[in-house]
Amino acid sequence: MWEYTDKVREHFLHPRNVGEIPDANAVGEVGSLACGDALKLHLKINDQGVIEDARFQTFGCASAIASSSMLTEMLKGKTVEQAKKISNRDIANMLGGLPKEKMHCSVMGQEALEVALKNYFGEPVEAEVPEGELVCKCFGVTDEQIRHAIRENDLKTVEDITNYTKAGGGCGDCLERLGEILAEERGQQKPAAKAPVQEKKLTNLQRMQLVTKVVDEEIRPTLRKDGGDIELLDIDGATVLVALRGACTGCPSSRLTLKNLVEQRLRDAVDPAIVVKQG
């Protein structure tokens, strides 16, 4: 299961600058719903080249929301030249760090910023086809994008590449090629491919025990920090029925909390097939 900093939780549960800017003069859109992550960044830049406002719309996990929220806070008041220097590592550092498996969320923020600034300067951004050999067909990642991620973030393992670019996170057919690219970039001998690990299927009792444990030890403490709570009502196979309590009751973002905090945490820690419903 992921370990999130207090800053990540704060920006997920109370995201800043959500929405669009009707008169934005810089817009950057990256990702896709098919891949499970999408981000649209709106900027309002004045005649002096200073970013007066920044807002975002996103579809993604807690880390994606937190990264987007933090990015917009970082951008406001900065000049375009200062904004150009913001990297995914800067976003992650401002959040107090991200789980390595979620670093691609900060990368998505940096990419959206790059596209928005291209849009501002009138550079072509639509239907942009990444250069290089298509390595990961599941997520459309090329070798040039992978090499760039390795150099920029000092990646050392194939797992690191997946965490930063999502390449290799689908069918896994490209894992061997990822190892070759990594070896080429780091000047090392090609690493041996790991045999896939067969996950043991949980029994209903094991699933129920794990769900209860994660709710009690992970989810409830997070919600209680903001005056909320959660009650576990029923578990039927992979369907988990819950009720939000306290400050979470009637909260406008309760649906997001269920989907991106409760359901995602249970999927990560217990079973990817879990569906959370409100009773």
C-alpha cells in the first residue's frame, strides 16, 4: 500500500484551484481516460509574462490530484521563464515526496505545463507524435521518452521506468526492451528479465480481513484528520459497502473521496477488482 505525506493528503482532500479559466491564454492537456490519467491545465498570463491564475481539471488517483493542485499553487505569481524551469521533481518535493509507484503523476503535471506554454507561445501542440521507436504499445511510450526519463530522473531499474512513464505497466511485453534501453543509457550489461510473479488469489475470508484492516489502519485515520470518518457496512465478494460519517457526510467531494481514496487504497492494498459503493 502507498504511504502518502500529510501534504499529499491535504492537497488531495482539499485540492486548490480546481476548474477551468474561461479566458485562459495557455491551456495544456495530457494523458488519456483510456490510460486512467488525464490532466488539463489552464493558465492566465498577463502582458508582463506573469502567471496571474492557474487552474486544473483532472481524472486520476490521489497523487494525480495532489500533484495538479500543488503545481497550480507553484505557478501563480511566477513568470513564464520561471515556470519553464519547474520539473516533476520540484512538484514531488513540494509535496514532501510521492510513492515511487506514483511519480508518473508529477511527470504528467510537468508535461501539461510544457504543453500549456507551447500553446501560449503559439507553437504547434495538437496531434503531436512523440519521436522515436514505439516501445510500450499499451501506453504509447517511445524509446526517446524513456531515455529522457532515465537521464532526467537518474532511473536505475526497469521498475523505476514504469513508475515514471507507465511503460511496461500493461501487458508487460516491452519489459525486456526497457531493460535494454536502461542498460544502453547507463552503460551497463543488460539486466536479466525477472520471471513474472504469480499472485495468490485471496479467499473471501482473507479479503474481508484485509479490507477491514486497511479501513481501520489506513483510510479511517486519514479521514479523521479532517473531521470525517467511515463505517464499513458490508463486504460481498469484491463489492465493499461503506458509509461516510462526520465532516464527510454531504461533502461536495465525497464521491471523489470514495473513488480516489477509499476505492483506490483498497484496490492497491487488497484486490484490484474491488468496487466501493456508498450505503
